[in-house]
Amino acid sequence: MQRLAMTVLFLFLTSPAWAQTWSFGVLPQRNAVLTAQYWNPILDYVSKKSGVTLELKTKKTSLEYSEAEAQSEFDFVYSNHIFMPSHAAAAYRVMARSAGKPIHGQIVVPEASPLRSLRELEGQEVGFPSKNAFIAYAAPMSALILARVTVSPVLGGSQEGIMAQLNAGQIPAAGVHSKVMQEYAEREGFRYRVLWSSEDYLDLPVAAHPRVPRQVAKAVREALLGMATDAEGLKILAASAAIIKQEPPWGFRPAQDAEYRNHREVYRFLWKKEARGV
């Protein structure tokens, strides 16, 4: 019996599904250099620990990435765009999430801005990374709709792209991801104020496409979850965090799709409102 089990395990580990390279799509919140510097060491570690070869994939803009994700281009993803109604057919399965405190969608202005309330944004330009973004578009835009404030969206392509425009004085306000905004501000020495902040949301999930065999996904998940408790893994996480000024705790936690219900609800609310031209 033991010999049979070992034979089955050997055949599985040497199968084409296990031996191939699997794409790991990362939503481009930051520029390509920072994304690669942050994620490549993490994916190298996970590949070695799990025996599953992962390759970082992303796109130039958030919208391009989101469209590719909706078409099931990536095997694994680090993204919350998977909760959009337009991504339902791809059916990515949540398996983990970033550790740390909850995140918030925010609408922010430079510290010296005269703007003090959402009402004062009426008719103003407000920057967003893209119309597919959850925390930096869907959440803040839903708040503006509920407050009956009409703004002119300016799309920056990525989280930090629109933050750079805000920093340069090209737009008066921006919808942002609270954690990415804080990290950007620390790196760039940018001081800002928060006009509005959302309820708590879980940070971005890691998810697997249905075509990924469950044993392959399981191995990747276990390597991610164990990273922060392994000396080598923690060292890599700390080094990656230092690049973007990310505060601890670092690593990944267990997660499941049901925990992201409020993401789906916000996306559905905004989709219905925008479909009606509201």
C-alpha cells in the first residue's frame, strides 16, 4: 500500500500539469519596476517551497490587466477585480489574502487644499486609477453617488499613477487605496488629507483559475501561508516590504470567497447605477 501511494505521488509530481510554468497575474497598483522588485522574490520563494513554477505577469495599466483577467489569461491572480460582474465567467477561486489591517477606499486631497468636504467636489475633476478598480474607484464613486455629488473622473492607469498626478497638482482630489496611498506618501514625502474613507474591506486576495489542478493550487497556498513563519520567507517579505515602505504584518492569511461579499455588493451597486446613467 505504501509503495502504491509513493508511486501515485511520483506520477503526480512528474506530470505535465505539475512541471509547467504557471502565470501569476498581479494588479498593477504600482509601476512595473516596483511591482517586479516586490513580487519576484516572493514568487521565487513560493516556487521553490511548493515545487510549482510561478511567473510574474502584469499589464501596463489597471484596465488592460482587468480585461486580460476577465478573459482568464492568468492562472493565479493577486487582484480584487475578480469580484466584478464582468469577471464572473472566469470563476477565480480565492485561496489566500494579504496579511495586515483592513483596507479602505479613500478620497484624498493635498494637505494644503482648501477642499474640506465631498460636497465641495461638485463639478470638480477627481482622479481614479481606472473604472475597474474596486477600492479606489467603485467604493469612492459609490459614496459620491449616494452623496449626490457629480464629478469628472480622470483616469491615471494605476493607483500610483493617479497619486503622482495628485502630487503634481494636476488634479484637486483622488480616489485611492488607503494602504497604497500611505506607502506612496512616505516614499515621496507627500502630505495629504482624507475627505472620505470607506468601511473596512479585506485586502486583495490571491486566487486560482479553475484550470489549475487543486493539488497545484494547494501547494502554492501552503507556501504562501507558511512564508511569514519561515525564517527565509520572512526575510524575503521584509526586504520586499522595505522597497514600497509597507508596514508589518507581512505575508498571507487564509481566505475564502464568501469573505469578499461586500466587494461584490459594491461592484453590483455601481454597475446598476452607471448602467442607468445615474
